[in-house]
Amino acid sequence: MVDRKNPKAYQTRRITFSACHRLHSPFLDDAENEKVYGKCNHINGHGHNYIVKVTLFGEIDPKTGMILNMTELKWYMEQAIMKPMDHKNLDKDVEYFKSRPSTTENLTIFIWKQMKDIMTSPELLYEVEIYETENNIVRYRGE
């Protein structure tokens, strides 16, 4: 018996961007924000060189040998990540963060939604992983 299903694989692309933000929740008062976020709540904010990895999961097309052309994935990431956030103030320049804290957790959700909205095959999106620092990493899989 011949298995007619194409093999599946994971495909990941990495991108980096720089942005500043201030960890501050509109749902907390100033004293609570300072207590929760500490030095990251400084009024002038701070910056990061974020590393973002976007992973797809799907069938390998037998004709192309790819899940998705890396050039296409690169374009999606440029639109979803670089255009709205690179060298920006996340809290002031990105509408999504005007009503929620710009934590790395919320950043992964924002990127997930952005990618889903522009991809022609959004079902391929498996994971968004962000390194805020080499020690602070968040992964989101659409849960």
C-alpha cells in the first residue's frame, strides 16, 4: 500500500528589529505599575533588539520541495513585523499597544494576528517565538 500523504515538516525564519517601549498597564495605577514592572516602567521607556522566529508547519509540496517559499515568508514577516514596529515606540506608534501593556507575551500575540491576517495559507502558521533578551523568551502558538 502506497502512502499518498506528503511528508510534513517545520520551517522557521528569523528576523530582528529594534524598538522601544515602556511596561505600563492602563489597568493599574502608577504605584502598582512601578511595583509590577520595576525599572521597565521608567517614564522614558527603554529599548530592545528583538529576535523573532516564525515557524510554519505543513506538507512539503512534492513539486517545489518546500512548505512555503522562504521569499514569501520573508515578505510576510516584513509586512507583519518590520513595517509596523522596527525603530518605533511600540506604545505610541502601534495602535494595538495603546490599550494593553507592550509585554513580550502581548507582542507574540500581535505578531501572530498580523501574520494570520496577511498569509494566503494562515493554517501553516505554527509558532511565533520572541527573544526580548537572550534570557527572556516567549513562544505563542495561537492558543
